[in-house]
Amino acid sequence: RWKPFIQNRVENIQQLVEVSQWRHCPTNSNLTNPEVLTPYHFLTDTHYTDIPEVTKDEDEWVPKIQSTSHLVKNWNLRQRLIAQWWKRC
């Protein structure tokens, strides 16, 4: 369905972030929507000069992270694997 790079990135995100922490960004509020990225829009569209509604109330959309210990464990494991790989080379 996706190219390998995108698929791997999506899998990483799904492993690191709980589904309950996901938030929806409507297409018309998505500043990275390639359909509207033209120089004209940057100059005239308030989309790029005003703060989007979705970002105004952080408490409403910013996920609250209870613990990062699983991230630290994951990072330490990756570091050890990389170090072992380099020792073999």
C-alpha cells in the first residue's frame, strides 16, 4: 500500500504512540497539504500567517505522556544493537 520508507515510518509511529493520543487535523487546517502549497498562498492566505484553531488550546489536542520509560528502553536497545553491529564490521 505504501512505499517501504513510509510503511516503516508509520510502523515506528504506531509502536511509539498510543492510538488514544492521536488527533485529527482537518485537511483545510493542515499546513503541509501539498495541494495548497504555492507562493501565492504563502503571500495571501492567512492560513500561513495566523495560528490555526487546532493549535490554540493545547490542553485539548496535545497528548499527555504518562511515562517515557518504554521510549528510553527502546532507544537503549537500538544503541546496543548498533554498537554490536559496528563491532562486527
